[in-house]
Amino acid sequence: MMDATSTMSNDSMLQDVVAGRFRIIEQLGEGTVGDIYLAEHRVLDRKYALKVLKRRFLSNHTVAERFRREALVASRLEHPNIVEISDFGRADNGRLFLAMEYIRGETLGEAIDEHVPGVMPMRRSLRILAQVAAGVAAAHDAGVLHRDLKPDNIMLTMARNVELVKILDFGLAKVMVDAESLVLTKRGELFGTPMYMSPEQALGEEVDSRTDIYAFGAIAYEVCTGRPPLEGDRLDQLLIATQTKIPPPPSSVHPLGPGAMPPELDEIIGQCLAKDRDERPLRISEVGAVIERCLARYDSRTSPYLDTTEYDKMEMEELVGGMADPPCSGGARDASIVDASIVEIDPWQWREVCKSLVGLAHQLKTRQICPLEVVSLLVSLGDIADRARTLAKALDMAAGHLCAVETAHREKAAQLRHAVIDLSLERGSVAEDQSADPQLMVDLDFQIKELEQRLAEVYRLDREHRVEPEAEVAELETQLEVARQQQNELEFELLDHLRACRPADVPPDIAAAYEELEKLLR
């Protein structure tokens, strides 16, 4: 549901009121089967994206039934990374509609284009991919395939200053259970986008969860490298490449070189893109677990000061230990040559640098050649690490409370939304039945309105109950970020001191420690 306007179709519904409750505001997009509109719900006081089946398909029973199936399947998928389906029915002009949450943001495809040829930072890439994997895994667990995963079907939006992924359009989804009665797609009918289409899907063969895993691998490849794994000028070239061409490892085509990607990520993407589906991971949750491990490396903020037995919260007097204040052999301190961006580009590497710093300072202290400035910095780092750890625990508790509040309201809202959809489907059937009692339509409209009023109250309470916990989480996040910035500043200061005050003649073990530190900084 992009926040953008495209050319309006001839059967535009601007200013219409759909099903008596959705007022059309503007057209957001136009597809082959349906048009997308921005609409405002009269009862719920919320904006929604309405997908409306094109008028020319009203007489096409197969397309109409696919559209109905999208509503039934997608509305039951409840996950933060899957777009929420809120309503379904038939407009007064006969066109079927599907109401989805309105997402402000950009598509993953647009985000990739913004960064090419530089490619988006690896930490952001991993966070996006982890959420995509989580959303697809939830759908698979519910027995649903997507079958058309691609960057343009993935929206990126912001929620409480955190980038949130929303997977769109399960309209081509296949229900893996009860396939004979529910699947309308005929064997051999081609659905999907060629650049992200698995070999078996391109051949029109039966698909399963590993088809989505292939598409996920193609998306991950493009997110990490800025280019899709397979390219071609014509459709037939792409389809042939899907069957015959093995793409190079993403690390080998990464603009920043082979070392820019975690090896585990490089390997799992290659496994996802295997031509033989039996060679791919069986479950996308397995892929997601690998991505989460890679992300943990980049997100790690564990302090090396308090988590080592060597520096377990010593007092200043103990650290000083009566030693003399040795002079710096390097004269005036040199400006640090370390780029501060290393902390953001690769926090894991910076943590390794900090571990080396602490170990080196400990060795200097043991030999009683540790400058007092370094001793003081270590104490300050221990204190700020204590504070960061306390804030992180408090933030976890506050975030957990907020999550519990949101989950409780989300579950209530989901029950009401599902009831509205069921009644809307029944209303659609009654509207199509020429022999139906008109009073039945009136009764259904009344029931739908009653449910929507209850839903509006749930939304109101949700907003009200989230105010205090959201404020607490925001305040703790700010305090924690300040503490971490202070920690980074002290780390750079410690690094400057140790390099500038390096003794002229040192024992071999200290010389080796300095060499290890310099190697990490290269």
C-alpha cells in the first residue's frame, strides 16, 4: 500500500462510498486484476487500502473466486510482518473489495534502488530479511504459501523509530491443506515474477514451501548485492536461466568485496537458490535462524569491561595499585586515525577491538606501566557499562509490558475483524441471491455495524492503554542510546591513549597485544 498516486483507471471509484462504510479518498495504484484506493472507514475513523476487483472481471467466475480466496486466507494470517486484512465484501456497483491496513512507506524494491550501487548497510539488510523470514514462516505455519514473493510485495514502514516489514499480497497464495477443494490455479498456469521464480514454478509444476524459500533467497541476494541473482532482457531468457544458470555467490559480486557479508549468510542464500528443491532448506524458519545469528553479531552490544574475569569491577585504588605514572613515549597524543563509522558498520568488529583494548590495558597494569588516564577510563567504562546493562534490562521489561498490552488488544481486534469478514461474505452471497429476503440484508448490515462499533472501542482502548508504556519505552531507549554513545566516546578515548602512550621498550607479550590491536583496526 504505497503512499503514492498512479494513473487512474477508467472505472475509477473516487469519492464513492464502498459498502456504506469506506469513503474513497484517492487512488494509490492500479494492477492487472484490481485497483488500490485509499479509503477512510466511517465508523472506525481509520484509513485503509482497498483492493477493488476490476469491473471487467465481474463475469469471470475464476478470478472472482480467487479474489474471495485471498480474503479468506489472508484475513486469517495474524503476524506483525504480514499486512492485516480488515474487511471484505461487494460494493454497490458489484465490484468485490478487500480492505487492508494502510501502510505509509516504501517498497523494498525502492529501498534497494536508493542504495545501488553502494548497497544498503548489512545490519539493515539483515533486520529486513529476518522480518521477511518471520512473516513467511508464520504464513507457512498457517498452511499458506505466498507464491509471488518479490521486493515490490514487501513494504518498509516505521513503527516507534524501528523499521518494520510488511509482506503484501497473499492473493496468489495457495492453501497447502485441502488442496483439491481450495486451489483454483491449474497445473501449468504460470503465477509469479520470473526473477524470483523457482525452477519448478517456472515449469508450472506443483509448488510447496520451498518455492517461497527460493524466492526469499533471490530477494536476499538482491538486498545484499543490489542485483538479482538472474537477469535477462526477455522473459524467455529469464525462464531458461532459472532452469540452467547457477548465480555466483552473493559475496563474490558484493560491491564492497567478499568480506562485506557474513559467510553464513552467503552460504544460506546459495542453499535457498538451489535448482533442486530437495537441496534447499525444508523450512524458512531454518533460514531465519541463520539470519538471526548473523544479526546478533552486528547487534551485539555486550560490554567487554564487565563480562571478563580480568576486569570484574575493580576500584580505582586497586587498579592504580600504587604504581608510578609512566610518561608517554610518543610525546603529544596523536589524533585517532580510527573512523568512528566502524561502530555502526560492524559493531561486532568494534567489540573485538574493545576486548583487545581491555586485555592490553590489563597487561600494562600488571607490568605497572599503565598510565593513570587509562586506569581512570577503565573505571568510567565499567560504570557506563553497568548503567547500560541496567537500562537494557529495564527496557526489556517495559517493552515486554507494551507487547503484552498490544497483543491483548490485537487478539480482541482480530476476533472482531474475522467476524466482520464472515458477515461481509454472507452479505455478498445474499446480494447475489435474487430470491433472498431483503430484510436479511438489513439485518446483516446492522450486525456488521454493531461489530464495527465494538471494534472501534477496542482500537480506542488500545490507543489509550499504550500511551504510558510507549512513553516509558521511548524514554528508556533514549537513555540507553545516550549511555551507548558515551561508551563509544570513552572507547575511542581509551584507544587514543593506549596508542599514543605506547612504551618504547615493551616485553614480547605486550608487543604482540599491540600488534593484535593494530591488526583489528586495519
